[in-house]
Amino acid sequence: MLAVVMAACQDDLNVSEIRGGKPAKISLNIEVPVTKEVNNSRAVTAIESEVSDLVLVMIETGSKRVEFVDLSNLLVSSTDPTTNGVRTYNLSDVYTSETLSGTYNIYAIANQGSSFANISLDENSAKSMTDEKMQNLIASNSNNFLSVGATTCPMSATLKNVEIKEDETTELAINLTRAVSHIEFTFTNGSSTVNFTPQYYTVYNLPENGYMIGGKEGNPTTTSYFTSARQSVEGTSFEFMMLENIQTAEKEPTNGWTYNDREAWTGTAGSSPDQKDFIYAPDDGTFVVVSGTYEDDSYVGEVSYTIHLGDFSNDDFSNFEVNRNEYHKYNVTVNGVNSITVEAQAGDLTNGAEGELTKKEGVTFILDAHYETVLVKIPTKKVLADISKNEVKFRTPKGSQKVALSNIKNEDINWIQFAKPNGSNGNYTFPLYKYHTTIKGLIEDIIGEKETYYQQ
């Protein structure tokens, strides 16, 4: 019988001899404890402390007897989760089982149906379990799941050598540990002259599998990884969850670690992240690439920042580990086009910073591709005078080019349109324009001194 009471944890039960196979009772105290804080404050969402299903696999030491207890339908949350995710549970009714006295290793598995677990432990499958099989039980992110807030977290707990006495109630405390880590990024601008707007992010080397039970720290969790689809950034922050990824540095820098060593790489500038060879970071270390628009007093364009995950909050820049039950929060301050501060660490040049920038001269406009418009007065005579010196620079999924205005052809930029408004104050949504043309058409009209699509 499982009695419905809350009890304190007893690590040692002072019983000189345990007779196995006799009637016994267990009382439970179930708790989801705090997550380990990595870098600054956190705010765990309620679902990260939710236990929707809970089973116990009880393996008697010295024998092959295995008991399976399903508590899913009896769970009742006794408290709301705190900011750091602590929540306790009790049982709504007495659970009757065939629990017998003896010495057991007890494995608690919660939320095995989570998108980060996909485990199907039931009474039949539990019968074949051993201590070794439970230690090697794998949680699988088979659908390459990423989002926070849409699923519960897989959790587990292990109680070794629990002595359950006959004709008495043995009190147990089950402290569940999440098998995933919560990652959060927040971007801010370091000065009023710098404006970086994050637009998209991609996460590389996300583990497909991870150990459901803790206790294998220091060993790589898996050899199977995936890259997330490109995700949109709403505002200046984003977050996601992942299975643990325990990695060590590829090698040590000669003069000791700095933050910049984490992103040092060899290869061709502008190449995709999977074509870069990181010098010190582990080949399978998880990292994030955040791209967006950048503008300051001198430059404008698109940039990207590469940041490897890990707990370097204490200046341990060799740490590339993302452990279970951790909350990582990375505050990134953009100080310049090639200079960022991650958490409290600054550098004049950041190896993870790349971009396609244009030196600003005169007025610069940054427009959204989906019909954002701005009224521009084009100085046609000046354009004609400098036609050989002007150029169009663009980057599309088909490639990047820089073309002189006098040589422009039908590149993949015809979605950029110019139109003549009805008056000097006109500013209308693009599809409503009666007259519009491409970049090439506009240049040809300027050269021909036409005024159909522009104003002098």
C-alpha cells in the first residue's frame, strides 16, 4: 500500500536485517526541485515543473524481482511552482500494490510521454528491466523538438538500496530532476549609436538522444545531433529547451582561455557554420547563430553572431557543457559590428561576429521586404554624374553580388520596386501603385532622363 502522506526524507533506515517478500507499505513525498542556475536570473515556466505521469520501477537487489507502480492517475499538485521551478505533489487516494519487504533500487520516471522523452514504460516492459538497463534508458527527441512551453519536461530520480520493512510504513522522498536544460538569450545595444535587431536564430548540434536517468556526467550523451530549422525572433529575446550535451574542448589555447577562443575558427568568411572548423570548441558542442540587421553611425547591413553554449559564468571559458536540470541565460550586449559582450565578458573583437556591411554615405533606409515603403526624392542629375561610381550590393538565397549600376542585369532582385507617388507627400502601399519598376528599370529611366517612376 502507498499511503497518502507527506514525509521527510530518510537517507538511512537502521534495520539490521530485512526479510524479503513480506507485506509492507510506502509513503511518498514527491518534489520537483530547483533548477541549477547558470548565468544570471531565471524564470522557469509553470509547465517545466508539471508532472503529468509518474511511474516507479522497483528492482530488488540480489534477485530478478521487479515491481512496477503507476501513480499517474493519483498525482495532485500540492503547490504552485516557484520562480525557480520548485513544486511538490501528493496522491489523491490510497494506492494498493503488491509491494513486499526487501532492499530495492527504485527508479522514478516522470513525463515519459514528453516530446523530449518518447518512452513507453509499462508493467510488461518493466519486467525485463535491470539496474543496467534503467541506467541506460534513453530519452529521445525523435521529432527534433525545440520550443519552450509546448511540452512537459522528462524527469527522473534514483533511490539506491532502499530498505522496505515488513509490517511498517517506509517513508520515501522522490526528488525529480529534469533531463533537459532551458536556454534563453537576450540582446541589448551597448550604446545609443548602435542598433542591432535580432531577426532569426538557428541552433546547431542539438542532441537527438539523452540519458533519462542522471549519473553519467562527464560522458557524451549521444553521437546523433541535428540542426534546428531557422526560428524567428520576436522582440529582443528567445528561448528553447534541449537534452543535455556534455562536451569537452577540442584542445587548449597556448596562452590560456579567453572568451574569444570559444568561437575561434578557420575557413572562409561568410561560409555557413557547418563549413567552419572551430579550433578549440568541441566538434559536437551546441552553439547558436543569431542573425539580424545592424546599423551605427558608419555602417549598415546584416550581421550574425555565433555563441557556443556552456557554463562560463565564472570565467571558465573552456566549459562547453549543457547539463540536465540547468537554466542558461545569456545576456548579449552588442557594442559594435564586431564586438559583443556575452554576460559579463567583453572583448574588442569577437570571432563569432560576421556580416555583410555597407559604409554609410548620406541617408540609409532599412525596409522590410513585405511591402514596406518610404518616400525618396532621387537627385537624378547627381546620379547621372556619378553613374560609373555607383553600385548595387545584394545577398539573396541564390548568392551575393556587387554590381555597378551601369552593368546591372536581371539578377534575383526584381522584387525590389520603385514607384512614382501622386504627389510630394504621397506614400501608398506598394500593390496600389499604378506605375512601378525594378532597380534595372529605374536606372534605365534615369539614364534616359525619364520621370515616369521617380521625382527629381
